[in-house]
Amino acid sequence: MGKKQNKVWLIYAYHRDTGEIAASNRRFAVWGKRDLKTALKLKKRIKGRGITYDRIATDDWNSFLIAFAEDCHDVGKEHTIGIEGNNCRLRHRVRRAFRLTCCFSKKLYNRLKAFDMAFFYINYGFV
């Protein structure tokens, strides 16, 4: 997990109005490389769950531009301010979990569980 070639990204759905992370329990989250395959996997997971949306907002990441090309798509930092703040909060929450356990496991399963806990705390107001 610490080596750069093993780096994985968390790509998830976020409801802009409510601030809810739709990735809780990894239903709408995708772990993978920062590529088109991962963006398409996220779109498939969202659509497969029957989730509908009027618009999607992303940064200028080429994989998102291709994956969500046929959707009503808002691109730019002015549209992603909410999720950027949420990413900061998520990083803070997860790092705290890693830091508070002096012998935190390097196993991916345990790290995913730490993210699940962070999603729960953010979504249910324990921030």
C-alpha cells in the first residue's frame, strides 16, 4: 500500500445538497487507478443501483469527461468546492483513525473498514 505503483484512489458519489457521501458501505465507491476504467466502473455502479441525477459536477479530469460525456456535466473547481471540503474532512477522519491506533494494520481490508467508519460518522452527523 505504501509503494507508489500500488497506489489506489477512492472515487465516490457525493450529494451536493445534503453533503451525504453516497459511498457508505462502498455501495457507490470505487477503488482503483486514476483512469477511465475506474470512472466507468463508478458510473456503472451508480446507474446499476437505479440512482438518477440531473447533473454531475467533476473536476477537469479527462476520465470523468469521457465517462460522463452524455450526461449534463458541470466541470470546474466552482462546481466541486463541496466535495473538496468533504475530501479534506475524510482525510482528517481517516488519518486520525490511523494515528490513534499505534499499530494500525497495513492490510487493505482494515484500511477499507476505517473508511467505512469515516463515511458513517460523516453521514450521520458525528463529525
